[in-house]
Amino acid sequence: MTLPMNKLYRTNQEEQARQGFVGALKTFVNGKLEREVVRRYHEELAPAYRAKQGHDATTRYEAIPVLEPDPDYQLWCSTVYSSQDLLWETTGETVDRLLPAFDQRAAEIEANPARLGSLKLDPRLELPTPIANTEIHRQPGGYFYRQSQADLSAALLYMGSVENYRTAKGFGAPGEPCDTSSDKGLASIVAEKYPQLKPRRVLDMGCGVGAMAMGLKQALPQAEVHGLDLSAPFVRFAHLWANDLGLELHMRQADAASTGYDDGAFDLIVSQILFHETWHDKLPAIMREAHRLLRPGGVFFNIDTPYQPGRIGIPEQVLNNWQVANNGEPFWVGFSETSVKSELERAGFAAADVFATYQAMGGGREFFMFGAQKTDRNGA
Amino acid sequence: MNKFDVVERTSVVSMMHDPKRVRPQFIRELDMDKVVDALLRLTMEISVIRDRLDIYEALGEQCGITDAAIESFKATPEIDARRRERRERLIRGVISDLR
């Protein structure tokens, strides 16, 4: 028998050194260099623009041509792009080395009739465009990439990149992959806001490789936890990984806008970074589906990026705009410019039950949290 | 069909080097002198590290330190902090060459 998956994912010393460097590089260019670009904008470029035009740049569209000729801005663009390529190349090196061992372990788990939970794949599922054709974060091949039905590389590559990110930010010790501690924290945040809610059936929409679903199952061991994602490799990987952690999860490949679950099937529906990685035109249908799937009194709770234009400065909006255009975040702006409260109301939630707020979570980083409780006419 | 039916799998690393994956150019006026500065700094640092490593490998062999012992080495928080500081210093130097 091979090692369980959580023990299999280990970088060797050379991979650790490379990935450690990439983490440091990303921290530098997204931190100090980015702050230098912002400082130059405020102290040099914006005053020059004001002197020439007689007014300030009040939108990112006015500020883009101000920053584009600036050598520091160009260097930031170039190094951010390179660091992202290096992230995928160095993570890919680990994935290429470990994939045969993961394939073997997957075959062992799938051959066990007593394996925990369930996995429902939908080979006829039509992946919506443009999501299907997008390499989010410029992950080579994207989230749906498979060379065969059983190819786990897209999931392993995604998980590896998250590990690199976590390690670079100091969120976890190297060698402890797929940490779920911050995801367990989500259960506490929900419980604090909705103390009466005792979730028995929970759904993670856009669950990716399942870290949050696993964290929720650990935090709520009595609950039946389900996860769905458009990506077949992701949900299969989550099913296998959960088995190796001894966690019973029910995974399904499905579109969050049309899941196939029964009306009122869940007490709690959660998502993490689903909406900024989804074409914003899909958002209303996903919210309507969440409303349909909740029982009365059930809660829809989402966590996403806090980059709404009103909350960040003009130069930061220009940098985000560059990420949208060049660095695999094509749906970011669409989401950040959406009024989620209005959309939740349009989806059927009562205005008084809708919320949107900013709150720190996992390592102190601030997230945008929004959702609603479905009206319970019986007051339960 | 299962994974093992694939005779030769395309590695992730080779996908990153696919010629169709064209890297856009963001720096309009590329100052090659600055690039040479940065490249030579990196080459120098690699050469320094390689020489230093040779000393450790020679000493290690004398003390019976095996490849397996090196692979299973776990950095302490102090070592990890030292590495992070060193990496940042190197990156800061290279980026300042390019500015």
C-alpha cells in the first residue's frame, strides 16, 4: 500500500528551495515593489497629471495611461508576470515527479468498496464558456485539463500552488499540505453570526480541491457535507484526499447554477472565492439556485476578494486591472463591480436578511463576506 | 480509459515551455545594460553558493553525511527566517538593478 495522499505531497530540498524563492519573489513584487509604484503615482505621476489636465484622475481609465509609460510600473508588470510563470513551473516540477504515486494511491482508494462518502461525475456536463476556456491564475491547462479521464494533474497543480502561496505568506508549516485550519474557522464565523443555525446538511459551492469542505466536516462532524465544482479532476481529488483523512464527503461535478439537488436540501451553503473566478453573468443564476437549495431559515455564506473599487485607491485599481487583463483573473472586475446585496435580493432573499461585510480570517487577511438567511415563515 | 493508458504524458513543466504560450512584453524600452547587471549579479551569487556547497559536500562526505540525510533535513524556524531574509536581500538587489 502506498502512503496516504496527505503524506505523499512532499517537496524535495531542491523543489523547496526553488518554491521558497518564488514565494519570496512574489512577496517582494506584490509588496514592496507594488507599494513603490503606488507611492510614485501619488507623489509624482498624479501631481504631474493634475498640473497638465487641471484635474485629478478620478477613474482607473484615466489613470491607466498615466501609469503605463512609467518604468517602475512596467517593471512591476514584467516581474509579476515572470513570478507567476515561475510559480507554475516550480510547482509543475513537483507535480510531474509525484503524479505516478498519486495515480497509484487513487487506484487503491477507488478499488476499496468501503471507501467513505460519494463521488458523482457528469461526463455529459457542458462546461460554460468563457469559464471553460479560461486559465484562471494562468494555471497551465486550466482547472478542467485532463489527458485522460483519471488525470489528477490539474487538481494536484492547483493544490501545490496554494501550498506555495500559504508557505510564502507564512500561513502554514512546509510539509503540511492542504491545511484546513482556516476553513474550520469559517464554521465559527458562521456560528457567531447565526447562533441558532445547527447545520445538518452543508454544501460547498465551487469547492475546488475540497479544502474548505474538509475543514467544515472536521468542524461539524455530525453534518453531512457536500461539495460541488465544475472541474472533474478537482472533485475526484477532493473525494480521494478526504478518504485519506478519514472524512466522509459527498462530491459532485456540477454547475453551481444548476446543481441537480432537491429544493430545500441544505441548511448551510458556503462558497470561497467562487464568484471572482466565475463569469459575472452566471452570478444571478447561482444565487437563485442557492435560494432554491436552502430550507427556510437556512444560510448562504460566501467569502471572496475585498477589491471593490470604492475600497481601494486609483493606482491599486490600475494594478488590479492589469491582473484582469494579463494574469488570469478575467472575472475579478465583473465581480468587484457587482452589488451583491441587490443580486441576493433579486435571487429571492429578503432585503432585511441580506448582509455584506469585510472581516479578517485565516492569517489576519481581510475578506469580503456576503450572503443571506432564507426567510422562515414559521419563525424557526 | 485510465491514466495508465497514456503512453507519454505531457509534463506540466513542458506545458510551461510550449511556444504557443507567448510571453507578452511589458517593458517598452528594455535597458539591456540593466539586464546584464542583474544577470551577472545572479551568476555571481550562484557561483558563490556552488563553491560554498562544494565545501559542505566535501566535509559532509568525510563525516558520512548521505544524500538521504540531506533530503530528510528539516529547517528550524531560525534557519527558515535566515533563508527568507537572504532571499529578500537577493531579490531586492536584482530588482534595484532593473529599476
